[in-house]
Amino acid sequence: MMHNKNVRVHSQDVTAAAKAALIRRGVKIEDIAEIVHEMQNPYNPGLTLEHCIHSVERVLSKREVQHALLVGIELDELAEKKMLSEPLQTIVESDEGLFGVDETIAIGSVLTYGSIALTTYGHLDKKKVGIIEKLDTKAGNGINTFLDDLVGSIAASAASRIAHKMRDLEEEGETFADVPPVVLGPKTESDQDDE
């Protein structure tokens, strides 16, 4: 097949594929939102799980995050089917400690959301909070070498969005109790960038 620069995959297709991949691997938006809520609730009066769900949805609308999910999940699934060549098959299957490509892909997507997201990701990667612990390949629940790091990256990015939004609310004399959760949700097609 020849490379065709004129062929583009529609963003709706990429979004749907990324969300479907998460569901296929047993990860719900709510699972990630629970991590976000645990991380941010102590600092944000009025923060609800629904606020966190909308923030996760917003992170998942980013093309970089979607691409990272699709690549990482595909590699995990290929490893489960023993379809990677050696020695990569054994490295991914065992989640070898010196194999940092999984973290590199996750960090690449988290960098979109700044230093708060990066440090939060590091914490989540070490502590294995919430569903991340269940996904950890070393826990023996299938091969999720990439997925556990990617879920941590999404949670860290969503938590960073909330931290930044809280600062905006403070400057207006408000808290999350004053804003509907949809404020943190996906923007419309006319919106150009993320907060």
C-alpha cells in the first residue's frame, strides 16, 4: 500500500476508536474520573465526580492522547496474542523495569497539560492508584504494559485541568460548587484550544 498524504482519518473516528479501546480493555471513563476526584477533592471545595468525568472527557478529546492510547493498547493486545517479535514480545509481556517506552508515550501525552500534570503522573505511576493498580501487568491481570501508564497520564492531565480551573474560580470568588460540571466537558467544534 502506498502512502497517501491526502487520506485523513476523521477526528470523530479517532475519538470513537480511542474510547472503544479503553472499554475493550475494561477501563471506563468513571474509573479514571475516580482517580482524578481522589487526587483533587481535598483541594477543591464542591468538586464532584461529574466534574472529574467531564475533565477526563476533555482530555480524551485531544488527538495526542487518542493516538497514544491507540498505539499503546494495540501493543498490549499484540503482546497478549504473542504477535510481537522477540525480544520485544518478552520485554512488553513482562513489563521489564528498564523498558521505559510505555512511560515515554504516557509522558508525551501528559506534557500537553504542564508541570502539574507531569508531577501528578509521576505520583500515580509510583502509587498505582485506583484502576491503575488493577491494570498493572505485574499484578497478573493480562498485559497492560502501556495501558496502566496511559490511564495514569489521562488522570494526571484531567487533574491538572481541574487545578488550573480552580485557580480561575478562586480569582472570581467561586468554587466548583458554583459551576456546573459541563463547564469542564468537551468543547464544541468551534472551540480552538484547551484550557
